[in-house]
Amino acid sequence: MKVNRGEKMISLIIPCYNEEKNIKIFYETCEKTFKNISIEYIFINDGSKDNTLLEIIDVIKNNPQSQITCLNFSRNFGKEAAMLAGLKESHNEFISIIDADLQQNPKYVLEMYKFLKKNKDYDCVACYQDKRKESKILTTFKNCFYKIINKMSEVPLKTNASDFRLFNKNIKQALINMPEYCRFSKGLFSYVGFNVYYMPYQVEKRMHGKTSWSIIKLFKYAMDGILSFSVIPLKFTTSIGFLSFIIAIIYLIIIIIQKIFIGINPSGYATIVCLILIFSGLQMIFLGILGEYIGKIYTEAKRRPKFIIKDKIKSNNIDMENDNEK
Ligand code: UDP
Ligand code: MG
């Protein structure tokens, strides 16, 4: 059976890392939700260490009527790489990125789809959490991140908006055309622009397994975001350097005046030690910031592939000719 490509359909991009218990239930939930809309499922097995790949293959085998593709990465490349691979693989009018753990209910994809069908001037609907269901520390950390990045970045980021969105082919192409290796999709979505409608949604509890994000990973991701979308940390170091230079000059003048006109000998061994410690600390921090940017340039300059696909498994009824579209 050949698929009628003229029909408007949704490509669902589903990055999967250790999601063996969620794959079947995810697929079944989607099938129940999208009764009248054809869906192209693109599962990306991002180097899972459990049986995620076998579970996806099982779903493909047991549902020959569905259009399912599985991209099996050669190792874990991260969710950003998985999303990019999914975008390159998708063929449809509308594309949605959704997690495999059912924290993002597929019913919202349907709502986003209906919205885009009705409102032709919009190109994308992005879901955001109006109430976060997580610890207060994490919420405070995330709010701080949005405040900082929105002060520094050239493009504003919508607070609490995720990758969970539905968008059209033009946005997909714009995202694929962004060549960077270090991808920070929240920023990339803002950078490409287009007309975006923000829709509130409720995150649900993870069906099975546990999140792959620790506080340290989140912190690194936040730093990556800031470094990818702003050079203000570099400018900040220059400003602090200038400020401390001017203060040092003023202090020097004061000391000379005191010595010549008032006859006070400058004292303060403790002050000198403190100042040396403060400024050597600041210099190390600034070198670190510089190092982070140089590290990014180094990574980008190598131009390594963002992911490596070991196998591509497709359900029978996918029109293989469409592979040339990429
Ligand atoms: N994921 C991935 N590669 C990774 C980490 C996560 O493809 O290296 C997938 C994961 O299987 C899930 C989605 O990205 O479908 C979101 O991950 P997770 O649920 O761990 O994040 P959280 O929802 O806690 O932010
Ligand atoms: Mg999750």
C-alpha cells in the first residue's frame, strides 16, 4: 500500500533513551488519540542500554498498517541530535516533537494541529507549562535561567516553553539549515522566528523509568544555552577589568597624596593579600569563560557529524521514494 502524500499528515518525532516500558503504551495512546489523522511515527533510539530498540521493532512488526520509522543511533548522542535526525527524516506537512515517556499527552498534539489548521497565519504552536510540577528548588533554578538568558540573548525565550510543539515544513527546514554542532533547540526555535502561538499544557507523570536529567546536567545545558546565544559574558569580563583598573588608579592617587601631603605611610598587609586573592580569582573565572567559548569554537571547527545512524528500520508501507526528499 502506498501512502497518499498529498494528504495532510503529522510526523511525530519521538527521541527515545531507555524507554523500553513506554514504547508500546506510547504508540497505543497515540493510535487512540489520532483516529482520523494519519501519523508518521519516527522513533529515534538514542543508544539506549535497555530493550528500547526491540520494543520499537515489535511495534513496527505488529502494526503493518502504520507508518513507522526507527532510526537506531550508533551510540547515545543526546536528545538534541535525536530531534535533528527526526526532522531530517520527516516528510509531512506538520511536524511535532514529543517525548516517549507520555509526560506530554498526545491529545495536546491534536489540539495544536486543530489550532494550526484553523489559524493559517500561524506557523507553530508551542506548549508551555503554566504550573510546574517539580521541586521548588528546580523551579527557582529554571526561572533564574530564563531571566538571565532573556537579559543576555539576542532572541527572547518564552519561559517554560519546551520542545513540545507542532510546526510546519518551513520551520522544519529553517531548523535543519542551522548548521551548529552544539544545538540548543529552545534558542533555535526562537531564533528562526515565524508566527508562534504559545499554548499552556499540563505535564504528566513519567509513565515508567526515570528522567535522564540530573541537576548538574541541567546546569550544563543552561550554560550551553547562554554561551550559544550570547557573548555578553565575554563583554562582562572586559567591563569588570576596566572597572577594577580605574579603582586601582584612583586608589594609587589617594595613596600618593596621603604620602606626600599628609605624611601617612600606606599600610595594610591584609588588604594586599585580599586584593590579590580576589583579583586572581576573578582572572581565573574570566579565563574559564573565555575557555568555554574557545571550547565551543573547537567543537564547531571539527565539523563532526551530529549523530551516526547504525540502522534504519521502516514499516513496509512507507513510500521509500520519499527518502530522496532530504
Ligand atoms: N532522551 C533522548 N536522549 C537522551 C536523553 C533523553 O533521546 O540522551 C529522550 C527521552 O527518552 C525522552 C525525552 O528525550 O523521550 C525527554 O527525556 P527525559 O524524560 O529524561 O527528560 P525530562 O522529561 O525529565 O525533561
Ligand atoms: Mg520526561
